[in-house]
Amino acid sequence: MGMRPSNGYETPTAERCTGGMMRATVNRVILCLMLLGLLALPSMAMSGGPSAETDNDGIDGNGDLTVRYGCTCHNNGAPSDRSVVMITGVPVMYGLDETYQYTITVADSLSLSGGDGNNKAGFLLSSAGMGAFTWADGQDIREAEKAPGDVSHSAIDSDGIWFLNWTAPTEDVGAVSFWLAGNSVDGSGVPDEGDYWNLLSFTVNAPGTIDSGDDAATLETRTISVGDYDTLFLIEESDAEKEAERQAALSLRIYEQGNLLYWTSLVALIVGAVVQKEILERRYDEAPEFLATELAYPQAIRSGLIGVAAFAVGVRWMASDASISFPPDSIVEEGTRTFDLTSFAIGCAFFISAWAAYSVYRTVLAARAEPQIKDTL
């Protein structure tokens, strides 16, 4: 007989050991998952663009302001010309309490030139608290909670374009400096070397620093940008875009030449038929059928007025620099393709004028013709 413990119960030694091992394994797995989750949070938070709402208040890994010194996580911490950062509507000199509309553009230079680049972007803009930023509700822009006065994207943007307003201070605070950080990311959720960022800084002069007698162009708004020079100013069309333009130009040329040949052939046939009829009438001593005077005069006057009016319209269109297009430019949106019908309209006006003049000539011949018996009955 085996020994029993003093409490009267047997000790399940094997089961107790197995249960302890299972609990230890589960605890280790839970701990690993928690660590992985904590490590993933910064990556996911920063994958959409430079954040102004992080726990470190917009400070990068080196303790510097992200909007001024850049990001240490994307592209191995180095700026890249692949990231084109642009802002338009910037005044050279601000007016007190005056509002200016800014347009921020952030994009991958490869995508801008028609290549297969990153198509998601974010930004962070700061004026060091000078002035105030405002924006429309649908712009996916937010104010940084821990950096008052700075603004950033509120969601990853696919076109990388944002519109916002900057209202200048109500009093002269001197020159106002701006810092703009932008990055173009691949959307992988991990801030790796496939994400590109760049920095842009500029200054708006204080009121009164530019004399009213200076060049007016210096008082207008300007565009400031940083990035790949070839992308910003020397963008080359891709082979597909060049082929599309060539095909469009070819189809337009065929359309114009086809119209020219068609209408020229039609007019030639009509004129040829008229000339042939005139020749045959003279050869066989024929004339138009008799037309009574009381009918001939109104018909001749009507045709004459039509001919004079059409001729005047044709001359006026020839002397005018305005083009006649279809659909008319006044009823279509800018950029809509229209067809130039100026030459066609002028040709139609002169053709109608010539046809009306020929009608007057035939009416005169008919009025002078000898009446036949059937015409006097």
C-alpha cells in the first residue's frame, strides 16, 4: 500500500507540472504579442506622414523639431529629392490681418513624371504661432494638439494636395518664417527606405518693407518648391503620353483634311453641274421657263437681300480675329475640346452669297423669256 499524505488526499504531481508549464507558455506568448504591438505603434502612427501630434510633441529621434529638421524614421532619416514639396499663394509681404490662400502639394517625383511611384502623402506646416491657419471641412487637415498653431494632415491623402488659409497677424511682428515638411509614402505601414521626405522653409516680409514704387510683380503671391529639378521644371512626357498625343494629332489632321476634301468636292460638283447646265442651254438655244413680272420682282429682291447679307457676314468674319468654334467657348468648361469652324463658316457665307446672286440671275432670265401658250392661259 502506498503512503497517503496527512491531509487524506493524493497529490497529482504530473498534472500539476503540466498545467504550470502551459500557463507559463501562454504568459510568454501574451508578453511577446504585447511587445510586438508596442513596437508597431510608432511605425503605424508615422507611416502616413510627418506627425505633429506625437507624444514627443513633434520632436524627432534626435530631440529636434520634425517640421524644421525632418524625420529620422523615413528613408533612413535622410531627405530625398524624390519627395517634391510645393506651396503656392505665398505673399512676398503680408498685410495686417489679411488672409492668403495656400495650396500645399506633396508628391513623389517619379509619380509626377508618369512613373510608378508613391501615391500617398502627408505634411506638417508651422509658422511658429504667427498668424492663424483655417481650412474647409473637407480638407483632411487638423491642428496639432500638442503643437498649437501648427497644422498637419488628418488622413493619408492620395493626391497630396491641400488648400488652407493663413491670416496674417493683426500687428507688425516683423518677418514671419514658415516651415513645411512633407513626405510621400508607399502605404506599407512601415517607415522604411521606400518613404521619401523633404523640407521647405521660407519667409514673408513684414508690412512696409517693400516700397510701393517697386515692381508690381514682387507684390504678388509666389510659388515655393523643393525637390527634383527635372521633375519640377523639365518634366518629360512618358512614351505612352507621347503616343497618345501623336494619335490625337493624327486623328485631328485626318478629320480636318477629310472635311476639307468633302466640302471642296461637293462645291466642285455643284458648280460643275451649274456650268454644264448653262452650256447646254446655250448650245440648244434653251432658256429658263417664263416667270411673270409680278412673281419675278419679289423673288429677285429676296434673293438679292440674302446674297448681300451673306456676303457682308462673310467679310465681317474674315476681318475679325475671333474664332468660331463648336461647341461655343462661352457654354463649355475650360479645357473642353472644341472644333474651329471659322474657315467652314466663312466659306458657307460666301457660297450662300454666290448662290443667291445666281438665283437673281436666273430670275432675270426667266422674266425676259418669251411666254409660251401655257403661260398665257
